[in-house]
Amino acid sequence: MYNKETKGALIMQIEQIRSFVLLSTEKSISSASQKLHITQQGLSRQIKALEREMGTALFVRTNKGVELTNEGRVLLPEFQKMLAHYDKGLCELADYRKNHQETLHIAVCPGIKQAFGLEMFQTFQQKNPGIRLKLKFLSDIDCEAALYEGRANAAFLDWPIHAKEYDTSLIVKSPLVAVMRQGHPLSTCQSISMRQLAGMQIYIPDDSHRMSQRFAAHWPEFYQSVVLDFTTNDCEYFYQELPKQGDGVALTFRFLCGSLDPSLAVIPIEEESYVELYYCVRKDRSKSIALDCFSDFVRQQMRIREA
């Protein structure tokens, strides 16, 4: 069976053969290792591993460097042909991928776009030219609708409603905070409660964002006691710009506040509330190799961030 371990072993064997062919030409471990961009010790280990697999010595040391043994001379033309076929195959595969890309439709909620930018997607695209990512930047409600209705192969969601029907990976968990201008009556507090915000002008995204739904469901007294401003669903604008304009308070999440204007204060909310952003794929839909590849990449990127 061909699996990831088999693939890794095959790549290792190809690199051993490439090292063997180059060393047979260079006749110098120092020169060959430089051209292969590996250490001399690394090159020696590859040759020894190949010799163990072949069951014979392939090189002998001389005063001038190294020379092929008789067995090595027998193998050289066959290994040269093997490398030529392998490199040709890689070129043909690259050409095919350029003209036969598989497209993945990925729905992306505003939080992911703001927290991580486009770098993660660009890196995947560069490493996987045969897979085209078509990103749809949507409100969180529309983002889940695209996944649930099959218009997206995968989605980055906050607070997914149909979580039981998805394979999910937690991307971000971040607490609720209040953003206000320096000099606001609450700006010197260590933390504030929802009760302290009663009667104030509160900025949150409009009804296409789950935040307003969660406030209405979990804190109905708060929801009814404040003056909500739904003027925009541009998340960055509502928590970076609107608080500068008066005594209004923007409710957002800590992970979004890394580069706020110094004129603004970020105060934790006492009541526990977290945004949880997930990478989600429908369980009941067939998964292509391309989607599995992207899912593996996303999880790898999350492990790197956690480390």
C-alpha cells in the first residue's frame, strides 16, 4: 500500500541515488555535498545507507578523493536512467498541474482574515500549484451557510451552529474585551462587567455576525439595556475607528487587538465569553485528495503557531 511512510522512503531513496550519481562525477565528498546543499556527514550517511541496501561497497577512497567500485560502475548507468525518468516525471506533473488545477472553495470568516491575513493561504498555494484556492470572505453566518449548503468545501467559522456535522479543528480561542478611547470613564478599570455598560453606546457588528445573536441569547438584559450601533459589519472599522469618535465602546475579542491605536484602551470583560474559530469540513461529503492536503496543511500551521 502506498502511504505517507512509503512516500517518505521513496523520496529518501531518490536522494540517495542522486547523491551517488553526483559523487561518481565529482569524486569529492566536499564538492558533491556543496552542490547538494547538505553536510559532508549527511552525504556520507546517504551513501552508506545506499550501500547497505545494495549489499555492497559502491566507492573506495583514493589519494584524489573517491572512485566507483566495479559494482558501482554497474549501477551508475541504471541509476542515471532512473533519475532522468524521475526528474522528467516531476516536470510533466508540474506542467499538468498548471493546466489541470483542482479548485477548492474555502469560506473565510472575518476573524480569520484579520488575525492571520492571507499568508497561510498564499504559502499553501505556492507549495501546491496543482490546487487552486478560491477564497470567499463572508460574514460568519453566510460562511457557515456556504459550508452547510455545499457551496464551500471547507470553512473557517466562529461558533458553528452545526458543529456535530463537521470535522473541526480549533484555530483560535480568545476572550471578550471592550475597546474605548483613553479618557473614557471606564478606561482605567482593570476589568468591567456587562452591568457597567448599561445605557452606553455599544458598537458590535450587524445581525450577519454571530456576536449579536449570542448577546441576545446569553445576556438579554445587557442586550436590551444598551444602545447598539449596527452601522457597519466591517469588523476592523467598528473596533478601531468608532471608539475614537466619542464615548462609545466596541465589544470585540482579544486576539484582534494586537495593533490598536495608542489612543484606545482594551479592558477585559468580567463575564466569561470566548470566540472560538474553527476550521470545518462536512462529515457527510466526500473528501478529495486536494481537500485532505489542505486540511493537513491547516493543522500543520496550527501546530507551528502553538509551538
